[in-house]
Amino acid sequence: MKELSTQLQSMREQYDCEPLRRSAMRSCPFEQFTDWLNEAVLAKIYDPNACSLSTVDEKGCPSARAVLLKGLERNKFIFYTNYNSRKARHLSTNSNACLHFPWFSLQRQIIITGEVSKTEDQEAEEYFTSRPPLSKLGAWASDQSNDLDSRETLEKAFLKAQEKYGDNPPKPPHWGGFGLNPKSIEFWQGGPNRLHDRFMYELVGSSWNMKRLNP
Ligand SMILES: Cc1cc2nc3c(=O)[nH]c(=O)nc-3n(C[C@H](O)[C@H](O)[C@H](O)COP(=O)(O)O)c2cc1C
């Protein structure tokens, strides 16, 4: 353990981005998000739309997991999941959530907080239709977040769904979207000597205020 700690303590990356100036930041956080997402795509980072979603349970205990951002519609960040999953259970009792985009290879992160609500079923239908057929079957096979006795049981459930629905499975009723309506969006970029840049946009009434934070 001591050896591991020594190893961990010696792991040290130097951040070296050019200072991020206030004048370079957009006044609209959604435009700023779009710029940075496009830069992450251009940089070919793996899964640029993957983010960590944090929720809290009914006792206030937090948990996090990765989801894929699949839309930015009407200023809401959209992801899709199983409405019977653990995260969906959390969101039904406490709609506050956080999305964290960890673009470490670009020395950047974005942290978004806000309240989450279910999207219209029609929107989920449209997205589900665009998914590859085998992923659609996976959504039927998995009783997400619940106990599973073996992989075999999951594979059998997949085959059963395939027998029933063939190549064009409909959207399961328990599968759909959530949209996070942001209250705050923080953009972080690494700088030399740990003098990182942080810009926090906060929703005040119906407009966005931006301020710089200490790193
Ligand atoms: C890169 C990546 C992307 C993922 N995207 C999704 C997603 O969009 N929706 C989803 O339900 N699970 C996704 N998962 C699986 C979740 O991280 C998680 O295991 C699952 O949703 C169950 O979480 P829960 O039990 O907390 O509800 C993804 C996992 C990874 C590693």
C-alpha cells in the first residue's frame, strides 16, 4: 500500500494551456458548450459525448455513472436510459443532478448542475428508432440495475427479445429520455503552476451571469 501511495504521489501532469480570457468566453453557455464539444470531437477524444451523471438517493447518498449525451434541445441536456434503473429511481425522489464532462486529454472539464425531468415519449421514440437493431434488443433484455444471477440469463433474455421482435424492436415502455435543465455550467481549463481557469455561468432569472472562480 505504501508503495502504491508513493507511486500515486509521483504521478503528476503539467497543465499548460494558454490562459483563458474572459473576452474569449461566449456570453451564452450553450454556445460555449457547443464550441468545446466540437473541439473535443475534432481532437478525436474517445467518446466525447460521454459524461458522468451524479444523482442522490432518498437518504442523500450520492452515486455516479457514465451516460451518453444525446441531445441539447430547448436548452436541456438529454440522455437516455431505463426508467426502472437506479438513477431513474433517484431522480424520481430528487430531481437534482450533475453532469461532468471529463475531457482530461484536452485539460478541460465541464460541470453542469440542474434539475432533471423526463422528456416527451415522442422524442425518445425518434432516438430509439435511430439505434442499431441489436442495441434496441439490449434495451429489452436488460432489467437495468437489478440483480442478475448469471450472464447466461441476460443472453437468454436477449435471444427471447430477438425471437419476439425480430430486427425491428419497438421502444420498451420503460426506456426513455431525461433532460437536465441547467442552473449552473462551469468551464475549467488547466494552466501552468496550477493556475487553472474557471468560468461559472449561473442562471439568474432568465439570463446567464458569468464569473471567474479561483482554481
Ligand atoms: C461510456 C459509457 C456510456 C454509457 N452510457 C449510458 C447511457 O447513455 N445510458 C445508460 O442508461 N447507461 C449508460 N452507461 C451505463 C451506465 O454507466 C450504468 O452502468 C447504467 O446506466 C446503470 O446505472 P444505475 O444503476 O446507476 O442506474 C454507460 C456506460 C459507459 C461506460
